[in-house]
Amino acid sequence: MPTPAQREYNRRYRLAHKSECAARSRAWREKHREEYLAQRHLHYQLNRERILADNQARKAKIKQEVFAHYGNKCACCGETHWGFLCIDHITGGGIQHRKHINTHGGTEFYAWLKRNNFPLGFRVLCHNCNFAITAFGHCPHQA
């Protein structure tokens, strides 16, 4: 087991030689594919609850950041409960856009918005208002 000083040295070395360390790791994984997959599977089994909780927290944080940027409430009716909210393409064409950027929606799409610095053309809507606009061309709140 390395000492704290050795761990610190290793950490600094990996930061200073990031691309070389990544290439070495990639080569090892390719050469020892079965062993690597077995290690990953065992790690997941031993840490399943923590991994799932971390993933859930990461997804909630991304969703929170995106909704906060776009207003945190339905632009039509004012709904604020996150379970009812989604992101709407203001000009329509959401399905085509998600196909174009190769995402399925949900957290994948929220992460895309964040990576692209929250582009214009999106807003927060509740699922009811979003569906009404899609199905009827307008929301009953606006009639």
C-alpha cells in the first residue's frame, strides 16, 4: 500500500503526464480485455448502491442547472414542481433536433444543453403544456 507521500507523487505525475497515462491505460485495457471487464463487473457489484446514488445525484444536478438557466418554471402556466417540467424547443422540431445531435432526451439532452452553453431557442414547460402545444398547436392556458 502506497504511503500518502507516494500517493501525492503519483497524483501529480498523472496530472503532468495525462495523455501518456491515458494511452498506457488504454493499451492495458485492450490487451487484458477479459480481466478488465471482470474487474469492472466486480467493482459494480461491490459498489452498486453508491454508483446508482452517484448517478442519480449527477443527473439531478444537471437537470437543476438547466432548469435554473431557463427559468425554473413552466413558461406557460407557472408550474414549478420538477417532476412535471421538461425542456421545450420553442420553434418546434424537437424530435428532429434530438436525432441530429444523437440524443434520446432527458439527462442526455440536458447535458447537451449544458455542454453547449445553454443555447437560445429553448424554454421550460410542464408536460401538459408541452403536449397541448404539440397536439393542438396551442396550450389551453393561452386560449
